[in-house]
Amino acid sequence: MITAAGIDHLMNRGWPAAHSTELDGWLVRRAAGVTLRANSVLPAGAPYDLGRALDYVETLYQAHGITPSFQISPAAQPTDLDAQLAARGYQVKNPTLVQCAAVADVLAALPVPMGEVNISSVADDAWTEFWWQHDGRGGSAERAVARQILDRGSALYARIMVGDQIAAIGRLALVDDWSGLYCIAVDPAFRRQGLAQAVIHGLLLEATTSGIGQVFLSVLADNTAARTLYHRFAFSTVSRYHYRIKD
């Protein structure tokens, strides 16, 4: 079974920030404020001087116009970091579960798509535009940063077309013999037709040709419907995290 620290490492590589500064065991990530993961500290080790480390993070982020944030999982160091941040005025945001499954088990549980799922190793402009319209936050400058995040790591990109229109997309990050699901989005006009399931099936089936055996995803802890769905498809919770954000 993979550890919480191992999951943190995989997810960091699956969604790589533009800039990462190592700080005595912490990874201070920056990507112009685009997405919390890419603009938060991954506290993988315990700094020698916690107070100085916190001051450095806050000064660095504020200098770049980024709200100081930390991703807190069971592997966060030091072990009392969550309490220390709370005492410093940081608020909890987005409690999230990390779930994993064997790719073979997910494929066995998913229905085989009736239509074609197009798979590519790059996110072209049409894919990126669709994702940003349905799940992006910000304007053209933020979209450009998000595109850089997508391009920075190895991944597969899926789309389902209805006529000449994109109806659904998804991204599968490839990290060693693991994979991670990101950016699943369906046009509202085509929801409740099984397209998200078809996207996941297409991505994972393609990943098996590269020897990928495991898959992870993250789901908000309060998203009961999604958690129920993922449970049906053989996913189980292996870790969790939340963000602490400077108030």
C-alpha cells in the first residue's frame, strides 16, 4: 500500500508547478496563483527553524501576489504544522480525499464506451480552451499559465466529439508506473450520458499499453455523489489533505 508521503509525491509530479523552491524539507511551489496545488507549500520535511521558514514562505508568496498556502496531508512535517498554521491565522479550505485503484479493476468495473474516445499525448488549443471554459478560473493570462502546467508533465489527453463539437475531456498524468486523473469535464448539454466514464475508460485503456498499473484521483470530501461513483469503480481512500490558507 502506498504511503501518504508517496501519494503527495505522485500528485506533485502529476500537476507540476512552474517554480519550486526547496526550503529545508519543504517544497514551495509557485505558478502565478493558478490552482492551489501549484501555489502551495508541500511540507515533506521538518525545517530546523519553523518560525523562520513560515516567515520566508509568507514573504515570498506575498512578493509574487500569491496568498500563502500549505497542502496538509498525514505526511506533513512537522507533525504539528496544521495546529501551528491555525494558530497563525491560516484557515482550512477544500478537505479532499485521495483515492487509488488498480487500473485493471477500474476497467473491469467501467462500461465499455459505445463511441470513440480520442487520445493524444498533448493538450492542443481546442482541448485547453474547452477545459478552461468549463473548469478554469481567470482570464487569458491565467489560462496560459495553466497550459504550461499541463505541458510540464507527461500525460494523456482524451476528448469525445459529438459532430464537430467537443463534448467531454480528461487528462491522465503519467508518473512512473502510476497515473492520475485530472481535468474531467463534460459539456452541460451532454451530461448524464456516461461521457465522463467513457473518458476515464479510454484514458486508462491507453495507459495499459505503457504498463501503467495503478491510478489515483482526488475528490472533495463532501462530494458524496462522486465518492459513491468512484467506489463503484473500485477506488478506495488511501490518503487525504486540505489546504491551510493565510486569512
